[in-house]
Amino acid sequence: MMKKGIFLLIAPLLVGILLIPAFSQEDMEVVDNGSFLKKQRPPVVFRHDEHNETAQLEDCIECHHVYEDGEKLDDESSEEQSCSECHDEKGSGNILGLKKAFHSNCKGCHLEQKKGPIMCGKCHVR
């Protein structure tokens, strides 16, 4: 009888402990790296809403851009598309390869704003 009582106390505690991480990662996104054949680093964990709030970004086209004939379109957003729909692993012509596109977009903004991580291990956390 005592063992059953202890189990009834411990079981909900264990379930709660296991569920906390699931709910704490609700706004967590992992930048899709599925298009890379040879993954050199882990995918970037990116808290989209938290990042945009901290960086005071309100315009989606800051990151989710669309180009036509080499010109960035100011009124079009690619937020419903995966980056790999336009950028393949190697790149061609004026279109950057996927890795270079990620780095120039994210790291380029961090360098320009003099804020945010620029070293590999700060975004690609093992």
C-alpha cells in the first residue's frame, strides 16, 4: 500500500519534469539545414519572435526577401517559402549558395548593426 502511495506522488512529478522542456521550447525554431548534403555543424536554434523583438524588426522582408532581375523587391516577402527553394547548396549566377545566403543575411546584419553573434559556435551550438 505504501509503495502505491509513493508511486502516485512520484508519477505526476516525473511527468511534469518531462513536459517542462516541451513547453519551454514552444517558440523555438531550428533553421532548416536539410538541404545540405554534408552537415559540418549542428543546425542553428533560432527563437524567431524573441530575435525580432530584441532586434526591433517589424518588416519581414528584412530577412525574407525576394529578388527579381537582381533587384530586391520592397513589397514582396518570401516568409512562406524555405530558403532552399531559391538557394541551392552551391548557388549559381547571381543567386548565392544556401550557406553563403544564410551567413550573409544573418551575420551580415549582425556586423552591420554591431550586435549579435558572428562566431560559428555562438549560433551552431553543439
